[in-house]
Amino acid sequence: MGMGRPREFDAEMALDQAMEVFWRHGYEGATIAQLTEAMGINPPSLYACFGNKEGLLKAALDRYTKLRGVWMDEVVAAPTARAVAERMLMGIADKQTDPANPPGCLLVQGGIACGTGSENVPFELAARRAQNEDQLRERFVRAKAEGDLKPTSDPAALARYVSAVSVGMGVMASSGSDREALRQVADVAVQAVEAQSAEKT
Amino acid sequence: MGMGRPREFDAEMALDQAMEVFWRHGYEGATIAQLTEAMGINPPSLYACFGNKEGLLKAALDRYTKLRGVWMDEVVAAPTARAVAERMLMGIADKQTDPANPPGCLLVQGGIACGTGSENVPFELAARRAQNEDQLRERFVRAKAEGDLKPTSDPAALARYVSAVSVGMGVMASSGSDREALRQVADVAVQAVEAQSAEKT
DNA sequence: CCACATCTGTAGTGAACACTACATATCTGG
DNA sequence: CCAGATATGTAGTGTTCACTACAGATGTGG
């Protein structure tokens, strides 16, 4: 029994192109025609490889969060809660205005509200954003245990806050705010984390 | 010459229903069938009154921002920059989790990314969000002039920051965060504004 | 070289979409 | 009561959508 004709395209490179289309137009705004053209394949190849449009989105999200996860590891490796917040928010200011990518964040652009039949998409995106928030929360829990954050501070609230600011910056970026504007937001936002930090001794 | 048959529905009540559909499903996710059913009218009445789907959205946005404008006036009437931020963000925490409305903010849920033919929608929403930001900035400029904010503070950056947090909270609300979670975010966020406030004398 | 398995390109499928033609109904002004 | 004007309900219009049937191409194992 043979193994069949081999695939003629690179799945990861195709995913990168699909990711950009979803990023720019959102899940519902992206059409199969746009996706296949960007990926350089025909619809049957797409469906054979990813199942359907939502499967392609999930694969693109997997790839996105995998790349992003590497960076998040660097973020939480910062020495203090304040440094974590600064590294995260300043990094986001830069990443979300990087001309190499569409503006904003795929986890927001992908779809905040969707129509009937795609109700699952916003949940999917929210779940991935929640993963980042969890990682931040764990880091802030540690910061509190280490005495880096005040004993009265709430690590979960801080993580939610940083996550919320990140999302807000993503929307700003996608609607035309430039890097400098985002950095100013990040700069102000970090001060709230600083206010929760223990005094320097 | 006669004046023609009078309209049988109330345009504002119909708009309220349309607003809720856009709010819940976004511009692209909302269908004319859903809109007409919610509004209690048939498609020809919709098109005669609002032109097309995008015209209906703009009319709904006008109504939304008009209602919201009343509240924003109360927000900027708070005595200090810190109080403005607190009233705004705490109010948003409550409004965006009010079960009387869909969760989140129409200016975000309406559409952050859209497909070909609706590229104008995200711009339209961004422009309305910018109006709020302008109002905040003017208020913070005044706060700085009054010595309420530090001489080193940047009112424009502060306004952008509060606006960004508001948007982030809207996304959180639409993805299931409850009122308490949003209030915690607001509470942390206010501390950044406080850090820019002059010392109490 | 053959049986089999998988991929690829062409060319569609039915369904859902935004939008509208048209006949009818209901008003005002004369 | 009639003419003109505008609204309404029915029943569609063409287009675009996600998705697929099918035939041919290209590989592997025997």
C-alpha cells in the first residue's frame, strides 16, 4: 500500500500567510478566497490539511501563541513585577506597531464579536488571552511572595490589569495609533504596577 | 400634494433594538434578517429610513454616543483628575456588565477588524472612541493648569491611557469577565493617574 | 509495472447574504 | 373624493460565501 502523493506546500509557511489574513481582516472578514490566495494553494488543499475555516484559525492561533510564548517567557523572566510590566507593555507597543505584521494583536483582531455560527471564535481568542494572564498572575504571585510587591497587593488583579491594558493597546494600534502613542500608554500603565511595588530599601 | 403614508414604527425604539444586535454580534456578524426582526419591521422600511446597513450602524452609533455623552459630561465634571479617572473606569465596569445591555462596549464590539467592503466601519468606531479621548484630554489639560496634576505630567498620554484601559475592559467584559474583575482592573488603573497627581497639601 | 493512497486543480454546490421591484395601503392638499 | 406622495409586505434579485465532487496527477509498496 502506497503513501500517496506528497503535499506540495509547506504547512507552516502557509499558516504564516493565513495568520496575516486573519490578523488584518478578522475571522469573519477573511474569506476562503483571500486565504487560499495568500497561502498559494487551492481550497481542497486547505480543507484536506486544516479541516475547515475554523480549524485553520485554530492552527494559526497555535502558531501565533507558540511564537508569542517564547517572548512571554522572556517577559516573566524580568527581575521585578515592575520590570515584568514594563517589558511586557513596552514590548507590546513595539510589536503591535511593527510594520512586518498587521497592526494590533491577532488575539483581538481575530474577532471580538461574531455572527451566528461563529460564536465559538471569540471564546477561543479569549481563552488564549487568558493563558497570558495566567502566566502573568503566577509571576506576580511570586513577586508578592518575594516581597517585591506590597503585602496588600492583589496579583490576580494586577495580571488582569496588565492584560486589559495590552488589549486596549492592541485596539489602539489597529486603529492607527503610532508607536510613540502606545509607549506613552505603557509608560503610564507601568506606574500603577509601581504603586503596588514595595519601597526600595 | 400629499405628505404620504406616515411611518408605522418609532425610529428611536427601532434604533435601540438595532443597536443591541450590532452590540452583540458586531457589524459583520449582524444580518439584515436579525436586525429587521429585532426592529419589528421589514427590509424596505429599514432601507427607506436608514439607507443601508452601514447607515443603520451610524445611526445606532449616533444614538449610543449621544446617551454616552451625557454620562461623559458627568465624568469630566469630577473635581480632580484622579476622580475623573475613577468615575470613568468604575462607571465603565458597571455599565459594561449591566445585564440590561449586551456586555462590553458597542464602540469595540461593533467591529475592530472587518472584511472587504466594510473597511470603513473600524475607522468609524475609532473616530467615536477618539471623541471620548479628546474630552478626557481637555479635562486633564485643565487639571494640569489647576495644579491638580504634576507639572511633569502629560495630559494627552493620560487620556490615551484611560481610553486604552476602557477599551481593554470592554473586551474583558464581552468575553465573560464579571463586574468584580472589572472593578479590580479599574482600581489598579486609577493608581497610575494618582501617581501623576500632585501631592495633597 | 501495478494496486493503492493521497494530493491537486477545475469547476462547481446549496445556502446565506445585502438589497430591491412591485403592488398595495395610508396619508395630505386641493 | 381625487391626485400625489410616501410607507409597507411579499417575494424575490444577483452576488458572495464556505465548502466539495470529481478526475487527473504523483507518490509508495509489492
